Amino acid sequence: MTHYQKIDLNKIKTYSIKGRKSKTQIKDFAKPPGSKGDVRNLLGGLPKCLKANDFRKLLNSIIKAKRRGKPIIFMFGAHVIKCGVSPVLVDLMQNGFISLLATNGAGAIHDLEIALWGKTSEEVERSIRDGSFGMAKETAEIFNQVSSFAQKESLGLGEAIGKKIWELKAKFRKHSLLANAFKLRIPLTVHVAFGTDIVHQHPNFDASSTGFATHTDFKILANEVSKLNNGGVVLHFGSAVILPEVFLKALSVARNVKGRTRPDEGRIENFTTANFDMIQHYRPNLNLVLRPTQKSGQGFSFSGHHEIMLPLLAWALKAM
């Protein structure tokens, strides 16, 4: 028993998400890529220098990985969901451009709310003042149910949430990455850092079950990372710390396990990484762009807003 006083989460006052004002709604979502012609003209018209050349190299790496059946891992922070680009990612999944997705706990929570209520992202500036921030009752209840179910069935957290969305026949599930990933049998791993997500504030939060489920997802991610050698691709959008750290550990595990019996298999080299973000942070560039590709492969960094850069990437891929 700890010597230190703890706050009593049983005294938390919750509210219904149905009456909560949300900044992100499905009516504002992006549309998946359509006609090829104009995009090809755009790509052909880009100057042959600097980031334009890097962008072309990345596109070619992704196309080659797809053709050769190599992993294309898409890692994303929660802000990607809030930017309304889920339909673009669903389209990429459906067309074979993604073999695994990975997000943090907040990404899963935003996606779950989108699936169930067609909206997410509360007004933090207002709700933090009166302590109502993150106190939506339904979100926490369902997340906790899913975590317990995941441990019982030995599932990863992402797979369990996706399955739950289908079981609930969520009204807006076609916009959900978790639901579509589950339907398409594409892993979507969820990597939780305790204390960072709104569901951790609630008295019914099951830390043990969540820990089991998110650790299961770590092992699923590490297994996919182990296949990156000679042509795989890792795309990273917007997680400043958690996912870059998770990826580096997954890469170390993959190289360790693969190299135990056959050292050649443990190399996991000569793959491509790319970091997309509004500003360039230390961890993504170090842990994704530089360290994994320091002896072989290639790493790229692109600066721009997700609601522009991700559709641009998707349209370009569909046009090639």
C-alpha cells in the first residue's frame, strides 16, 4: 500500500457525449481520391529539386513496396483523426497501400467517438476551466468494456475496438479506421501511455486490461516491423513522442528476435521511412528518419498540415 494520498476518481462527475459540443464532425471530412489526370499533371509539374524530388522518391518506394508485397506501415497521432482525413486512409487501406496502422490511445478514442456519434474533439479551452474536460460518460464506459474484452479474448486493443464497433452496429462505422481495419483484416495497433488519455480519468478504467491489450498490439507491430527488410516503408504522421519511441523499440525487438537464429534475417535494413508533420520534432526525425536508416535505406521529412499533406500523398499514389 502506498504511503501517499491519492485522489478519489469515484467522485468524478460525468456527462453524456450526446450533448457535448465537438469540433470535428463527419460532414466536414475529406473525400477519397478520384480522377487521375490532374494529379499526374501536378506531379509532373513539380520542380526537380529538394523536397519535390524527395516526394517522388517516397512515392516510388511506396509503389514498389505495394507491388512486392512488402509492409507499408502507417503510424499516426490523434490529430490526424481530428483533421477529417479518415476517408482518405480508408481508401488507401481498401486499395492495398497500407499493411498495418498504428496510433496512440487518443487516436483510438477519437476514432471510436467518430464511429458511434459522428463527432469528436471537445472544446478543451472551455471544459478544462470547470473540470469537465474528458468526462464524457459513454466514451469511458465503452473503452473500458473493450479493454476487458480484449484481455479475455487475448486480442490487441485495436482489434478489440474494431470488433466492438461492428458488434454495436455503430451508425458512422464506415468513417472509422478501427472498424474498416477490422473488416479488411488489417492490423491497427493502439499504443497507450497511461495518464495521457481522457478514459484514464474515470473510476471504471481498467489499467490491467488496457496494459495487456496495448502490449499485445506492441508485439503485433514488432512482428510487422520484422518484415521491413529490403523494401518496406514506414509513414509517420503527427505523433511527436509516443509512436517514434514505440517504433524504435519494436525495431530493436524485431532485429533481436530475427537475428537469434539467422543473423542475416535480423538485419532489417534497406527500408524507407518518412515523417510528415506541421513542424519537425526531435523524436520523429531521430527515431524514424535517421536512426533506422543510418547504414542503409532512406529517410525523408516533410513539413505541412495533415489535412493537406495526407490527401496529397494519397491522390499522388492513386495517380501513379
